[in-house]
Amino acid sequence: METAAVPQKERKLVMIRNILKKDMRRRKSVNIILFLFITMATVFLASSVNNILVVTSSVEYYMDYANVPDVNLIVIGDSERTEIESWIKKNGPGVKEYDYNTLMALINKNITVEKDGKDGPLDSGGGGMYLGTTDAGYCRVYDRNGAPFVLNDNEAAVSKSIMERNGLKEGDTVTVRLGDENREYRIKAETKDAAFGNEMVGMSRILVNEDEYAHFTDKNDSDIFGLYYVDTDKVNPFIKELNDQNFGTVINAITKDTYSLVYSFDMIMAALLILIGICLILVALLLLRFTLVFTIEEDYREIGIMKAIGMKESAIQKIYLAKYFVLVCAGALTGFAASVPVSRQMVAGVSNNMIMEDSSANLGVNIVCTLSVVFFVLLFCYKCTSRVNKISAIAAIRGGHTGENYKRKRGLTLHLRKKLPVPVYLGLNDICRQTRRYLILMIAFCLSFILITIPLNTLNTMRSREMAAKFAIDPDSAVYVGGIERPGESSYKTGRELEKGMKRVEEELAEKGYDASLTGLPIYFFSYGEPGKKGRNKIMTVQTLGENNKYMTYIDGEAPVLQNEIAFSQKIMEENGWEIGDKVETEIGGEKFSFLITGTYSDYMQLGRSARLNPGTDLRDEAMFGWWNIMVDMETDNSQAKTAEILEKELPGYDWSTAQEAVDSNVGGIQDSLHDLVMPMTAMLCGVIMLITLLMERLFIVREKGEIAMMKSTGFRNGSIRSWQVLRMTGVALVSMAAAVPLSLASNQWVLKPIFAVMGADVDIQVVPWQIYGVYPGILLAGIIAASYLAARKIKKIDIRELNNLE
């Protein structure tokens, strides 16, 4: 008995092997596409999950890596240094340790760079430039590879954003002039500066060694800013009590959380890539399930025969599990190998301004995700084959049907659609009759259409007029100007100096024939509190200095006009429990002022935490922290770009820019990254959607061989049958596009809007209809039609003898 059993087992193994071989050869194209989708699912699942873990912790990791303190105090000069340090040591709540360092303010005109053998002024992008050193233990600076560096006397280090803006590279030279000192340095390193490297901070450092820094500070101390780096486990109480001290030279206290929020714009790319990855995972898994169900249902006859000859259901399941185990393991291993470089590339795409963990550190995540894909695909397969257990052998042989159907079938009534061409009628009728069959395909198409709208809507929003307004500039101004200080001048320290500089530029424009008025926004930091109550908040305060003071918008209330009026951002109002009509007090120049809150607004100034003071309060002699973009208003028929180009030639000593360039200078290179992402992503989605269409169309043709053979026998030509198949897939795509429109609008509200809100303000997501509903969906639709036509060419090979397969 044992000798007879062995050959029987061998015969079973040979039979199973032959079945698998035949199946692999017979469905070569379907199996290849299935293999590709398993690979894609593994790549996107492993790389996206990995990147979710890396990116979500990246800012915190960067802050810790650079040792950014819990609180960073910025102080003008050192006149109160003794008092401030005494308070920090003795009374600062929760202080564990602190350090002190300084920065020296520079004027852009006093910085020149040499590239390609030519000297030119440094373009700071509208931000303030400062000279600093690397000798502090906090806010450490690293090179572009995340490594520390040492500077010699003739060497300097410059932030990545400044290097890219000016087209500099390591080895170029930068010359710094301050007073009588004029020194030239070779750029040794392109830096990543956690505290001052992001363009939203509005401050960039040129770093030199301590001896070189002393050459400037020993002879000119009027432009020095003090920095107190404080580690405390009681951040909020520390800042609250600091504000109550009324130190006149302390202009701002920046927390570690605020520095983290500054990188919100950098995280947009990460969020979009993760979102794209998750959607593609859903598409891949949906199609995997559909394909598995489809191919196993196609094998019902073979399964019925195997059941009829006595094979156990568990043995039948093993055959299919073996087949898909081979396919899924091959695809998953390929996807795992590809996911490692893909993870690194995706992280590299969002780490330009940050030092991030190496994604290979989470290699275990890739392995777990790969095993998850294997498990879920085999689970799908098991569930699909277990359905056969409920079907008799005869029913399975009949393709899973009993031959009886009492349900009324939906569809188009032929006599009411006489004027429709036959292929169009057949395609529409299929969609109406068998909606569930095409549901997964519709979901896949719909997700693909939505995915292409997300980066487009993000890009259009960042290029919109509203975005410019959110940075407190008038998008309708003729042009914008920066760097108005004369060569050799120090930075403007008061509103009076700024006003004098703007009037000088107005006169120079008048000499060139332009009747222009300039409006600037001086920036101050004042401590506000409710009358008669303790606890004050130091809040960044802007005031329009010039004629254009009515362009700012408000959510509630009105703009402050009278000398006793003020407006606060929505976040400030919420954090302090203030309402329109409440009164606040502050001290300006040693004198107490009381203001009535008249309105509230939302913008990106100080990450959504700022105040707007009325233009009537005289602050001309109050010390400024800095000043914002200066708006130039005049009559002109030229665009902002053309006006900037003309004025750059006529008055080359100043920095002329457009509203978009002003926004770009504050959000970094995110728009360029998004712009560069759109076309590759469109090509990728078009490829994916064509692959989906090719797979589904092949499967439909396999299932409909009998019907196609019958149509051929009744006189239908191959072209007419092909048109039916292509038009049906086109109809599915059009239905999906229609469904994607409201879903895309919902994604704007629930996905993109919260991302922008994290950065400090609510903004309306901008939709360009001809892009979102025309060009890009048209590209995807063209891909679907091309793939459908390519797959439908297989109809030629279907013979009339396939009528035997017709139910």
C-alpha cells in the first residue's frame, strides 16, 4: 500500500506542477501585470510607511540634532545684559542652563559675492543678513551632509538658501564690509542652519571664525544683537514672567516649537508624497483583489472538474495558493529591493533644508510592509477560493452559475435608444447593467484623477493673489523694493530712518519720470496685556508707513484707524481669550498706551501671531526689529515682472521684485519643487492608469470571449467590437472624472486647507478649472483610451469556436 501511495503523491505533484505551468503560459500578460501591481504595492507601501515614520519625526530630530534651545531670546545690544542674566540665573522658571552669543546685522549692499570671475551684490531674498560664529553650544550649524566643520581665517560658511538664490558654490568668494572693515572669504561650506536657515525666519547667517568676527565687533557694536539660548522645562511660565519684567532691549522670545513650525512649508512636499503613496497603495490593493477574484472566477470550470473527479477543496486551494505565492513572493521581493532607494529618494526630495534620519535606518519597516503585502494577497486568494466551497461541482463547471436567474437585469432599453450607434449602446448598457464589475475600476480612476489635482491646487494656491496678501503685501502694487540702504550705511533702526530712505527712493524714481509712492511695514515687538491684569504677551506688531494702508483684509471687525485702535490675528485672539471691543495696554518709549481691539485677521506673519497697529500712532523714533517688503504704487501698464525688469536697469542699486518673488523669498523653494513634481507625477499616473486599463481590458476580453465570438458570427467586424470595448472604458473614465470633481473639492477642504492652516493662516485653495477639469484629466483620459485600444487588439485572435464558452 505504501509503494502505491508514493507514486500517487508524485502524480498529484506532477499534475499540480503542470497546471501551474499551463496557467502561467496561458495568462502570461495577466500574470505579468499582476506581478507589476504586487511590486508597485510593495514599493509604495514600504517607502510611504517608512517615510511617514521618518518625516513625522524629522523636524524634532533636526531640532535635537542642532541642539535648538527651548527658548531663544533676541536682544538689541548689551545695555541690559547684567540685569537679564541675573534674572535668568535667579528667577527664570525651570531654567536648567543657558548660553550667550551674538549676531551682527549686515546690509545687503555691503555684501558682495564673486562667481564665475565677476563681482555682484548678494541677493538675500528680502531677509535680513547677519554675521555670526559657530562657537555656541546651541543652534549648531552643519554642512550639507550634516557634518560639523571648522573655519579658517579666510573662510566662511553660507546657508543653502542663499547659495542657491545667488548661484554660488563652494570655493566662490564673499566680501563683507562694515564701517572701515572690508574682508574677503572663500566659501568653505553650504550650511544647514536649524534656527536661521529657513527663509520663513527672515534671518540668514554668514559664519566666520571667532577671530574674524572680532575684527568687526571690536570696532562697531551698534549693530549687534544678543542671543540668549535658554533650556527650561517650564517654557510658558518662563516667557510669561519674562514679559512681565519689561526689559526694553528684549525684542522677541522664540520657542523651540516655533522654530519647528517654521518648517511647515518644507513639510508640504513630504505630506503630498505620503498622500500620493497612500492613494497608490489603495489603488494597487483594490486592483489586486479584483484581479484575483476575476482570474479565479475564470477558472471555475477547471475547479468544478477537479471537484467532480474527487479532489478535496483544500487541495484545490493549495494549487492556487501555490501559484499566487510564487507570483506575490517574486513581486514583493522585487518591490522590497526597489523600496529602499525609493525611500531614500523621497526623503532626499524633502530634506533640502533639514537634516533627516537615513531612511535605511528603518529597513525593518520595509521588511514588515513586504511581508504584509504577501500576507494580504494570499489572504485575498484564500478568501476567493473559499467561495468555491459553497458551489457544487456542476455549478462550478457552469462558471459558478446554476443556470437560473430570476432577478430583473438593469440596462438601457434598446427600442428607446434607436439612434445610438451600436458600440456606444453596448458600452453604456454594460456600465448600467454591471456597475459593480466596474466599481473598482471607477475607484482606481477616481483616485488617480484626484491625485493629479492635489499638487496642482497646492501650486496654484501658493501662486495666488491671496497668498501674497497673507504675507501682508498688496498684490496690486506696481512692484516691490528692498535693500534701499545706501552703500556703507548701517541697517535702519527706526521708522524715521526707514521713512527717510523711502522718500529718497521716491525722489530717485521721480527723476526717472515715475510718480510713485512707497509704503513700508516696520516690525516691532511690544508686550500687550489686559488693563489691571498681570501677564503680558510680546507680540510682533506691524504698522503701515506710507499712503497705502487700506489693502489689508479682516475676518471680523474693521481695520484700526484711530490712534487708540489695534487689530490682532485670530490665533492671538484665541490664545488670550480676547474679543473685538476689548482693551489692551502696552508700553511704548516708556509711556503707557491703551488700545481698543477693532478687528481680527489671518495671515502668515510670525506664523499667524501678530498685531496691526493703526497708522496714526507715532512710532518713528521707536527701535525696529526690521522692516517688511516695501510696496511701490504708481500708474503703469506693465506687469510687475516687466516693471521690476525695467527698474532693475534704471536703478540697479536696489532689489526690485514681484509679489510672487516676495512670497517665494519667504516659503523657500517649495514652489519650484512642486512645479518640478507635476510633470513626472502626471507621467507616472498616466503610466499607472494605462497599466490598470490594460490589465482590466485584458481580463474583460478573456471573460467575454463567448460574447465576442457570437458577435463575430452575426456579422460584427473587429473594428466595431473594438470600438465597443474602448468606448465602454472611456465611459467608465468619464463617470470617474465626474465623481472626482466633488471629491477633489472635498480634498481641498479636508486635506490641503489644514496643511496650509498649520503654517499660521486659513487660505482658500485656488482651483484653475482649465487645468483641473481640462488639460490634466485629458492627458489621463488619452492614456486610458490608448491602453484600451492596445488591449482590444487581442479581439482579432478570438475565433468563432469560442461560442462553446458562451453561457
